[in-house]
Amino acid sequence: MIQLPFALTEYKARLQAIRAEMARRNLDLLIVNDVANQHYITGYDGWSFYTPQVVLVPLADEEPVWIGRAMDAAGGLLTAWMKPENVVGFPEDHVQRADRHPMDWIAAWITNKGWGKGRIGIELEAYYYSPKAHARLTAGLPNATFHDADLLVNWVRSVKSPAEIDYLRKASRLAEAAVTAAYDVIAPGVRECDAIAKIQAAQVAGSPDFAGDITALPPTILGGENASAPHVMWSDRRFGENETVALELAGVVRRYTAGLARTMQLGAMPAKVSDTSKAVLEGMEAVLDTIRPGVTAEAVEAAWRQVIQRYGLKKESRIGYSIGVAYPPDWGEHTISLRPGDTTILKPGNVLHSILGMWMDGWGIEVSETILVTDSGCETLTRFPRDIHVKA
């Protein structure tokens, strides 16, 4: 029996919202390439996206269709909510062949279904949708006109339901467990890879009540000079004496991600680290004081920037983004960004990961919170001391 993460009524409500936007754009069919969006619509969950797969959403009141590799259709029958005939597998002889492509087969299937004409919306910025895939799909559907529908589903996803928020609360507990594990294991002489192993164990098995999932971004621990670059991966390097270590971790439950960044100090804290941390922590308070319904995303960033300017600091990159259901390689939703120029008006149910990373010359610190926009203000779903954790 299928154990869906959400009630069937929730999937139907999502479809209704997506179709309303399709109708507004005058789209007859939506081809969904983003893996997180496919999961959001159908419940399908499998590590099969290294070969082409799509979800088709017709404007007409029919169930969506998942199409992927034939061997993975079995996974669709186990995880997706639609009737079995709406889980379709393309044949194995189309997998990684020079003379044919899965999109050739998918285009023919769409045509045979009677959906190969009219206005088709398609996600053109999805990570696993290649230029070749698009060329073969459009060549196979010559009677359709294609329109970029990138982020159509993402914006629907940006307002979370109570059930989604419940998963994010659970994910927040795993994020806290991951940071706790990092604090316990990281010390001078410990290898980065050994610390990561302990952190990942906490991410996956950090609660007896629910399972953790793989994170869409790998855990990041940045010690010494590596902390000046936000996305450097771990190695067998050993942590040194008196290092500042920036941690960007997360917890994930049923693919819903809560991020949590914190900073450790091994040994005595240098004055420059202490001074910068004061600015960052005060800036986070300004962010939390500003977030509420009706406020723009750029106003939140402006409140942060006003604080750090008093300390003589500046930060060019954004300070946060919408977060929720996610698959590799990214846990951001690609919609709301806390940065100048983003005039998106925050709504109750938006969930933001505000990450205040300061990457300096040869060192850096990070502090973040996963934040729910409520009816009257905001709530931090991650609840963990923000001060730099000093480990003598």
C-alpha cells in the first residue's frame, strides 16, 4: 500500500493551484522537468533522475502522468498517487544510446495521447533537462508551440501548507542534531572527513521518531583558510589549533529541508572574529524583526545591511532564499531571494533560509535560521544558540 507523505486532498489542491496559473498563461499542457516539482505534484520519489523523466500536467481535469525509465516505473507505482496507467516507462533501448533519445519516445507518447498540439509550457532552467533533451522533444512535437514555464510550480510551492510545515519542523530537529554532532566531534587533529561522517549519521538517524533523508547539498565544514570560500568540499585535512570553523548543515524529512549554519572557534577567539560575530548576530535580529507578511524581500535585506554598515562591513551576495522540498544539487526554491531588487511581498506560509555568511580574507563565519512567515510576524523553526561555539 502506498504511504504518501500527504493526503490526496493536498495533491489535488496543488494541482488546482498549478492549473489556475496554467490557465492564466493560456497553457494546454505543462511539462515538468524539475525533480522537486515532480515530487511535489505526484509524490514520486526515487534516485532515477540521472536519466530523463518528466511529469505531464494537462489543463483538463485529468491526473498528471509520470514518465521515466521503465525499470523506475515500479518505483512510481510504490510512491506516486496516480492510477497505474499514469505511471509510464520508456523502454530500456532508449537509455544512453547515440542513435535515439528518451525524449523521442516521450514526444511520441504525448502525440498519441492527443496532447501534442497547442501551447505547451516547459521548465527550461531545470538542472537535469539538457539542451539535447529539449531539442529532441521539440523536434518530436512539431505541432506545438513551446513557452518557458520555469518557476511556475516553484511559486506555487513557496507558500507551505500546515502538513509541509510539520515536516520542516521535524527537519529542523535533525539540523540541530547535525550541528550538535559537529560541535562534539570537531577538534584540533580531527580529519574533516571523519567529522562529516558523524554529521551525516546525525542527519539521517538523528531522531527515533522519524527518518532523515539525504540532503540536497552536502554538509559543509570550512576550517581555516577554507572558511573564506563558502562552497569548498571536505578532505582528509586535519583541523588546526585556533581555527575558526564555519558550518552549513541541514536536516531533511520526506525531502523537506531545514538549513542551519553556525560557527565554531577552536581555541581563543581572535578579536576580528568576535567583532564580526557581533555584527552578524545583531544583523540576524534585524532580519527577524523585519520579516512579517506584507514586507518585501528586499526590505529584509536592507535591515541587515543597515546593521553591518555601522560596523564597516558589506556583503554582496543575497542573505536568504525560499526553502522547502528539495533534491540534489540544491535546496533553494529559486523564487524569493533576500536581496536588493526583489520586491516579492512575503506571505504567511513562506519559509526562508536566511544565511548570514561573512567570508573574509583567510577566514569566515556563518549563522543562519530557517524562518516561517506567520500571520503576524515570523518564527524560527531552527532553535539553537547562535553565539560562536568556543571549544578550548
